[in-house]
Amino acid sequence: MVSTNQESSRFQAKECQDVLGWLATGMSVAEIIDDFPELTETDIRACLEFAADRDHRLVALVSNT
């Protein structure tokens, strides 16, 4: 599962990169959950939110320079 505590943020980012990669290659949420039953739909949504927030923060940093 995707953890939200600060200690595992590096693991969370790596796990989210994997999930995003699988989605990008065309895997459905159901296929990902079938292949990785420890993940839930909520975890996958959290990865999408993580990516969206990361993108937003990168844009903000570039805009402030």
C-alpha cells in the first residue's frame, strides 16, 4: 500500500513511479490490482494525486525563479 508517513516518502515515490508506468503502458486499474493484490484502487488514486501534486509544485518552483 502507499504510505503517507514521511519516513517512507522515498519508497512511496518509487512505488508511485511503478504504478504510473503501468498505467502509461495501458494496464487497467483492475489489472494492476490483479497483479499486485497488496495495492488497492485507493493506492492507485493516491499515486495519481502524488504525481499531480508533484507536477504542480514543479511548476510553482519554475514560476518563482
